Amino acid sequence: MSNRKKGASFKKHSATSIVVIGLGRFGTSLALELLKGGREVLGVDSDERIVQNLSDRLTDVVQADSTDEAALRELGIQDFDSAVVAIGSDLEASILTASLLLQLGVPQVWAKATSTAHGRILQQLGVQHVIFPEMDMGKRVAHMVSGESLDYVPIDEDFVMVRTEAPELFNGKTLAEMRFRSNHGVIVVATKRGNGEYVPSYPETALETGDVMIVAGRSEQVDLFCQLGL
């Protein structure tokens, strides 16, 4: 493990390199997951204590002011394939950092937004991927707590995929018979029975009570569909 000091440059060694700026809980978790996936990751934070604490967990971590263009250039940020602005508490730093990354020509910029207004500003700057971790997780947990689904994953602004169980009223019926797409506006992508594996769905796929279904569609229609068995 190497703890790069302020001012040290980063040399790219692999085909995919990612810089994560802002090493709070979200940024740290993201950086560690990327490392597990075999990605080359540079972590950046302005707090020296955070950098020191992560020096034995991240292969490359550096203290730097991400709102300083010269500091970013010295680190070679312009050579990264992707950058994630994971700064949450400092709105100004988040916006300035995202703006600089775009000016430096980083191909793919992801940025964490803490509010709708924050996200709108990032989008207006030209950030390609604006994410709302807290809001998305809130929606996801709400659906799970309410019993509507086992998991809830937003795909786009108004398109989601959920993991839900087949209610008793589906028992013994095939997907063709249920006509989910025409009757409910959703598609059953895959199913799993008991401890088995997920298998792609076909019109002749028969359902049993408790089968796990992967369902996709517009959020409102999926929400209504998941309430059928409640």
C-alpha cells in the first residue's frame, strides 16, 4: 500500500483508472468496492487525517484540494478514465470540483448530489452521471420495509427493476396467462424457485406462490404491480 503525499503524481498502469474525490462514508465504500473489482483507484481528500486512516486500505490515496486546478493537474487527474465527486457536505467544493474535472477533459464524471437543486446544478454543468445515494437508498428501503418488494433498483428517472415474490393469486398460472405486460405494464425478466437459480422468463413459465420474480417497468406501474398480493 502506498500513501501518496500532497503534490505526488499518479501514473496510470491499467486500462481503467478511476479517481474518487471525497472520502467520506460513501466515497470510501465506493473506492474499496472498485478496488475489489480490480480497478485502479486513486482516493483524494482534503483532510489529512482521513488520508492517513485510509493509507492501509487504499492502494493510492492523497491529500489535495480538489478545487485547485493546479493540484489536480499535478496529480494527473486529466489522464483518468473516470472521476467520482463524492463530496457531500460542502456544496461549493462539489460544484467547483465537478466543473474542474469537466474542464480537464475527464471522459466520464460522476457526482454525488445531496438535493434536487444540487443535482440540477451538476447536470447544468454537464456532469454525465448525477447520483443521489441517500434518496435512492431511501426509496429502496421504503419499498422493502413496506413489504412491496425484496429489493428495488432505480434504472432511470422513471424506470425500475424490483425483486418481489409471487402472491397466491399467481399460483399455477403461466406468464402468458397472466398477461403482465398488457394488464399491468410490466415485464417479468426472470424467476427463481426456492433455493434454485434465476432463470430467464418465457411465456410458458409457470409461477408458484413464493417464487421470486425480477420485474421491470415504469416506477408507478411496478409499484402497483407489487401491491397485488398485499
